[in-house]
Amino acid sequence: MAAPFDQKRAAHLQEVLKPKRLTRICDVGANPIGPTPYADLLEAGFCEVWGFEPQEEAFAKLVEAQTPNTHFLPYAIGPAGKATLRVCHNDGFTSLLEPSDDTRNAFGRLHRGTRVIERVEMTLHPLDGMKELPQFDLLKIDIQGGEVDVYTSGKKRVGKALAVISEVAAIPIYHDQPLMHVQMSELEKLGFQFHKFLFLKPIHRLNKFSVRLPRRAYHVQALDGDAVFIRSLLNLQALTVEELKHLVILTDAVILSQDLGVAAMAELVNRDMLTEDEVHSYIDMLPNVTAREVS
């Protein structure tokens, strides 16, 4: 278990860590169909977001809700060149890949949501070399199967990030979709290790007999979910002071892995950038912790 977001705790970290700038988040596929994991941090004013969304309607909604700390561009991200966007009946399934009939037929589901209603030709833009985009601390990506192309065409930018939150698939929703193990392999080449799932959605198989199996009780096949990858997870000593500070902020407010954040704080103590008392003062703000030992 981990502690949920707390604005007082997030503000306390800003005061103690004194980062040189706001934490930067790059959101590839920023279609606002649901709350993002960084929403609380953004609302608190402690991060800035650079979002990319090629769908015209979704982009218009993002621009309409834009705040001083958000910046949106109508780009599809990937290796430079042309591509076809498959706009699906359910916006959340829109992808550069073609939906898989095999998966739809095997589960008796997803036919309506993944039905392609429009095909839009567009130009892809790689993250590397994009002048509008500053170096970011977190890459949040949800583009329905095109994630690996973003990594391989943006190695310099992605490889300098501290964390990646990516939608990963256990079974293919699209033809030739790179599954979770392929994403893990590409990110490992850039120095990232798998850390945790934010969530993992199951899917219920439908057939003429399955009506006797209540969905909540027999809902077991993993479909997809959001996974977190951390750079230098096993070697925090490799991170700079400023990187450690932003990792602490992300682990507390977005990734919700406060034990990892405390490990990063311990490394800052080793470098005389934090005091032990400052680490303890943060831990004191977390729920369900043991009392501080009195020496």
C-alpha cells in the first residue's frame, strides 16, 4: 500500500527540496478521457505539462481547459514520416494500428468500441529534436500500441527522463501490437526497470455459457493497464541531485511509491543536500508509519 496524494505533504516537499524548476511531464496521447495520474500535482501548481494530441476534437478540449502550466501541441508522436490514425467508435481505442479481429472474436467483446469510423492521414514527429519541448522528468504515454515507436525515435529525450508511465497490453488489442514485454525490453535499453502497475484491467470472456459466470467473480484475463518504469531504479547513486529531487516529488504525488521516494531522499542525505530530520519530517506526514526513534 502507499499513501494517496496530499497537498500539504506535496507543498512540504517543495519547501524542503527547493527544486530549481517545476517538475516537467510530457504526456503523449493527452486525450482527456479520464483523470491523469499527475492531475493533483498539476492542480497544486507543482508541475508543468507538455501534452501531445493529434485528434482535433480532443485537442480542442485540451486547449479550452489550458492553464498557465500546461502546453499542448496537435502532434502525433513517432518516427518522422506519414501514418494513418484509426479513429474508433470509442475514443479510447483510437490508434495508429488496426484493431485485432482475433481478440474481438476470442472474447466476444470490443467489437463496438474498436470499430474504425474514420481514417486520418497525419505526419509523425519524433520527440528527439523537437525544439518546442524541454527535457522532461516523466513521460506519460497512452497511444494504443505505438509506444515502442516513441521510445525508439526519441531515445535521447526518453533516456534522460526519470520515469515512464505507459499503457501496456497483456494480449493484443491491435494487429502487430508490441506487448508489455516488448516495451520492457526497449525501456531496459534506455536504463529503465519495471517498478509497478498503477492498475491492470481484466476482461471477461463472453459465449453462450458464460452468462452463468458472474463477471465480477470470473473476470480474470489481464487485458491492459498502466505500468511504471524508473530509470536507475537499482542505482539511485547514478542520478544527479536535481534528478533525485524530482524523483521524490513524482514518487510522492504521481507514482505513489513513497518508499522509493524515501530511498531517493536518503541519497540526498548522503550528499549533504538534506538533513536526516528533514527526511523524518516528511515520513511523519505519511499515514501508518512507526514512531521516530529518539536517540
